[in-house]
Amino acid sequence: MTFRVIAGPCAVESEEQIDRLAAKVASTGVRWLRAGAWKPRTSATSFQGLGRLGCEYAARAARRHDLKLVTEVLDVRDAEWAAQHIDVAQIGARNMHNVPLLREVARSFDAILLKRSNSATLDEWSGAVGYVLEQNPNVRLIVCERGLRGFDPSLRNQLDLAGALLMKLRHPDLEVFVDPSHATGRAELVRPLVRAVKAAGLDGALIEVHDAPTDALCDGEQAIDLETLTAIVSEVGA
Ligand code: PEP
Ligand code: MN
């Protein structure tokens, strides 16, 4: 199977922003766009995303530029509606243990990207896989390591590459991805880590990209620019 890169902004910020970024992402050869419409933020006063409207903007942009759309679904009440707009539903790290959401998303979607919680053991992550597959045995399931909570604030999280590899050994039929953006919180570490993920034999990477990272409404410090995305695609494919 070829190595797959999913790339795009942390969040949909406006209709113009997501259309512009979708065009730029498509021009690098990447075929799958990530874009958050519902943002699970630590603070209630941070930007929460544009919700259904953002989802509609992202869906239009993805269609216009012939991209598949990966967007996090945060609330069971949005799952059925979102399935009309999104190709791949992301279950975020904070919701890996949310069984009603796992079940509802599994019922509504035929492709899901399931992140590992920042404190989940592999058994707990596998447990979440089990809830999805029990509801929808035919789902295309991608699991994604995105870093664990560690002791060192130099990095946002600690990337558990070995854990991702062990997950692949335990579940050879699943696609195992790594998200180096949330795993590190640092844009300059993303490109070498994508090379490491491919060299390790895993299936793909989920990457945050922005054309004006310092103006991004969330996670700008970990967003790579389009030149770096182009370099990544030339190194690992798309
Ligand atoms: C994201 O991908 O934008 C995100 C919120 O990720 P996580 O759930 O891994 O924090
Ligand atoms: Mn983010």
C-alpha cells in the first residue's frame, strides 16, 4: 500500500481560507484534506470552530479541488448530518473513550480516523477499535498516534512511534498513521518525523499546514508551510 499524507489546516477559519488552502494542498499532490469544523479546545474562550457552516465550507472546497475531506466529529448529534458532507470522520484524542460517539460515528460513516488518547494504553486504544468494528465491521478504519502526555514541556506531547508499530503488529488489517503536528507542537520537527514514520513501515501521516501560520486561529506554531509540504510529498509520496 502507498504511504498516504493527509494535510490541511487545524481549523476552517472562513470560506475563503479553506478554499485557498484546499487549492494549495491539492497543488502539492496531496489528495486528502484535513480541516476542523468543531474544535475541541482546552479553554472555553478559545476559537471553537465554525461548526456546521465550517463543515459545509470545507466540503465545498474539497469537492472543488477534488480532495477527500477528513473532519473531526465532536458530538453524536452531528454524526448523521456530517456524514452527508465529510468523507472520513475523525474521532479526536479527547473522545477516544466516548463510546456513544464511537458507535454513532461507526453507524454513520464508512471511513473513520480514530486518534489515540494522549493517555491511552494500547489495550484501551484497541478497545475503542473494537467498539467501532462491532458497530460497522466493514468500515475503513485508520488509527492515528498523536503523542502522549509527557513530563517535558519542550514538546507538546511525546510521540510513541514504537507504540504505533506495536499497534500495527496487533492489527495488521488497520491502517496506522502518525500525527507529528500534535505529537510535537513544533513545525520544524514535522518533516523529519514524517520520513521516520514512512521508514518505520507505517501507513501515513496526518499533518497541519497553513499558508500564514502566525495568523492561524489555532495551532499555528505546529503548522508547516506549503513549501515544506511539497518537500514532504517529494520524499514520501502522497
Ligand atoms: C486535530 O487533529 O486538530 C485535533 C484536535 O487533534 P487531537 O484530537 O489529536 O488533539
Ligand atoms: Mn490542531
